[in-house]
Amino acid sequence: MAKRCLLAGSPVILGLMLWLGLSGVILAAEITVTADRDPVPVSESFNLTFNTGESPDDEPDFTPLNRDFRVLSQSQNSQISLVNGKLSRTFEWTVSVVAKQAGKLTVPPIAFGADRSRPLTVTVTDRPAPGQPRSSGDDDALLIEVDASPRNPYVQAQAIYTVRVLYRTNLGRAHLSPLEIPDALIQQLGDKRNYSTERNGNTYSATEIRYAIFPQKSGALLIPPLTLDAEVQAGGRSGFNPFFGRPMKTVSLLSEAIELQVRPAPAAFSSRHWLPAENVTLEETFSPDAGRVETGQPLTRTLTLKAQGTTVGVLPELGLAGLPAEIRRYPDQPALDEQRQGTGLVSTRQEKTALIPDKPGHYTLPAIEVPWWNIRTEKMEVARLPEREIEVTAGAVAPVPPVPTATPATAKEAEITASVSAHVGGAKSGMAESPLWFWLSLSCAGGWLITAGLWWQTARRSRKQIAKNPPESRKPSVKQPMRELKEACAANDPDRARKALLEWAEQSWPDCGTSLEGIAGRAEGELKNAVQALSRALYGHPRTEWKGAALWDAIVTTDLGKGRAENRGVAPIASLHPPAQAKS
């Protein structure tokens, strides 16, 4: 008997052992490593960050780094966050290193007990930090360096501008002039970085600031010099008095001016919406996450467009053109976000739309494509979502209760029915004999006749109105959207103007979709430029001041807009363009 039980339990034991073995593989911590800069000069320190969302098997062993790097310091940090009711924890190790040689160096996998990090390749240059350093004299105790990469970016594409202040003396108050470039958008990337580096055999402390620059037109773009004002100790290392200390003096340094040659959008890019980036991804989610939905039940579709190396202002509207007519759509305001990372800007555009099907059946949501230009490979690529099939079923219908029969089924029921009938008959005879019941019944009958007469008169009037103006002859009026658009343009309110413009276009140009991009693609000339200017004012970062006169003038001067304005009695905005006074 004991042997039989052991054999019967063997599959369970073996299955449990197999599950435990597989769990050890599945639950292994995924450890990633990133460098805060790439490339990096051979004489400068930089940070390697090891990150994981799960507790690793053991403490890390950074000994393999000593082959190609000199480890200066290391630190550990952990964070706990609560997102949407879900508790998550992040473990992070930061190691400051200096490369021993130039070239393509590999950060080897680091052991965290049984877990391993992924390898990483870092480019180490054999030259000093780019940019001509400017010194303050006094044995080059204070230097300022600047550099930009690439020197020939595309229009609206990202270029990284780096400023380094190097010092090997005590600094007092230091002030760096702000970076201002006409015809360019500027974003500072993260906080200042502090590290150590070498120049001409001397060791310096370095403070580095990085900016992302986005040129807005092609051609030569000059990055003007920056001014550094700082207090340094006078006399270098000589003249030190241990009682009074060395006196301080204020010095001013001017950085090098850098000129960028900005290239226009290449002819190989065939899409009408120019989107230069380092990487672009397009994702979609559904709530509820199912391919089947009932009629009248809302299905929320979320589209997320993420691009590295570009601003949120150039991300196109995704829209929902081409949806079946049986599905109603209710789009929400897009959520825009920009994250300033050490390597550049990461922009995200998220659009949520509630889809409500009216009829059962099988429907196809069309594919969505976003063409973009890869500034690294110099090629056009397309971020694409394939077609999505959804099945719509009829909603549940409540069962209708059966109608009871008038014939009693049993002798007992017949007896009860007879008793009730006799009681009702007695009540009726009593009502007939009482004058009060007679007048009450007569009043109720008169009220019912008056109600029926009023209902018949209302129905007759409605039939006459429908006969005079049949439904197919009535068209939605654009008078209200035109009035709203006029007032929004006069008030220079871009959000209100966008809403009114979409309502106007939905009635006037139903083939252009429900987005500013669709209207711009349908429009021409001044109207196209005005709509694109409204889009930049709404979604550019930072948001710029918008003037509505150009948009209103373009609307009323188009054939369709002019006819609508004149026929509907909507006058142009005279206050935005007052007529010039004639000279006497």
C-alpha cells in the first residue's frame, strides 16, 4: 500500500519540481545597464547605471569592469512607487568610471548572484572634449568648452549642445548667460552634471549642461557665444595667507560661437507631414480588452505615439478616419508629454476615443500609418498599426412574461373568480346607486376627452410641419460654428478656435476627418498655412502666442467659407484689420 501511494504521488512531486525549476528561470531579474553619455572622451569620467525592477539574486560584483575601466565610486538606490494601485520597486546601482583606452569598449555582463546584466558598448574617443576651450589665464585655472552634434541637423530635428565649465581652483559666485537662438526651440536636458576630467595633464572639476536644439528653418544657424562670470582666487597658488586667505577676483569668459548647417526635409521623404526622429513607436490598447462588444457598449481605443529626438509639436494627429458609419466615435483631448533625458527629448502623444457600435456585425478598424525620417540611418520609415477586427453582438433582451389565461385551471380558482366577480358586481351596483360616484366618473371622462383632443391637435400640427419641410431637405446649419470661430479668432483663443474649426469642417468638408491635419491636407494656400499655424500654437512646446486674424481671413476668403459667411449673415472681423485712413 505504501509503495502504491508513493507511485501515485510521483507525478505530483515531479510536476512540482519541474514548476519550481521553471519558475527560477522565469522569475530571473532582468538587469539593464545604460551610460549617461556616449561617446565620451578618454580623459573624462562617466556613469554606468544598472537598473532592475525585481530584487536580484545577490549583490553585484563589479570586478570585471577593471579590465577596461577605472572605477572611481559606486552607489546604490532603491525606490518604491504605487501606480494605479499596483506596488512596484526599482533597484539601481550607479558606478562612476574612467576608460583606460580609446575605442569601442564593452561593459561586460555583471553578476548579481545567479542573475546577469546585459552587455553594453561604449564609444571612447582619443581626443580631448570637443570644442575649443577658453581660459581665464592664471595657469588655465578656469575653462569653458562648448560643442554641438550633429553640425548639420535636419530642420526641426534634434541637435545636442553641450557646455562644460572646467575649474581647478575655488570658485565663488558663477553665472552663465542663458542660451538664446533665433529660429530655434531650446530645451535643457536634465540637471547639471558634475564630474572630473583632465586637460593637458591637469585635473579639473567639471560642470556640464546639455541642451536640445531644434532648428525651425533650413540654412545657416549661429549658436552665439555664452558668457561665464565667476569669482576665482587671485594669484593662482602663490600669495596665500593662512590668516586672511587668498583674495577673490571676478573673471569673464566668452565661449566659442558654433554655426550649424541645417538641412531641409529630403526629397526622399514622400509624406506630407515631416517627422524627423531617432526612433518612433506606435501602440494601441482597448478597454475592455476584447475583440467582441455588444451594441451600445462603449469601447475605448487608446493610441500612443512616442518619438525620440523630437518635440511634441511635430507629432501628427492620429485621427480615426475611415471608421464604419455604424460606429459612433467620441474623441477625448490628446495627452501630450515631453521627457528630458540625458541623451535627448522623448515626446509622447496619446489619443483616447470612445467607440460605440449601433448595429451588430463584423467591423474592420482601418490600419494607421505614421511615416517618419530616421535621422541616424538617413532613411524613411513607417510606424504602423494593422487593421483590427471587432465583432459586435446584439445586446441582451429581457424576457417577456407570459400573458395569464382568463380561464380558471381548477375548481378552486373558479370559485375564487366567481367570488371576485360577485364582489365587483356588487360594487358596480353600489356606484350606480350613488350620485357621488356618478359625477366623479363623468369628470374623469371629460378630462380624458380634453387630453385626447389636445394630443390630436399637436399630432396634426407636426404632420403639417413635416410635410412642409421633409427631413431629407433639412441640413445642419454652419451658422453657429462660424459665429464661434469668429469670436474665437477675435479673442485669439486657439483651443476654442480648434473646436469651432472642427465643427465647421465636419459640416463643410466631411471627407477631411476630425483633425487639424485632415483640414490642412484638404485646404490650400492661406487656409492651409493658417491651420498649420494653429496646430503649432496648440501643440508646440513651449506654446506661443496665437493671432486669429489670419485664420478668419483665410476662412471667409475661401469659396466655401465666403459663401457660408455671406449667406448666413456672418461678417468678417473688422477689428483685427482696421482699414487704413486715407491721407488728405
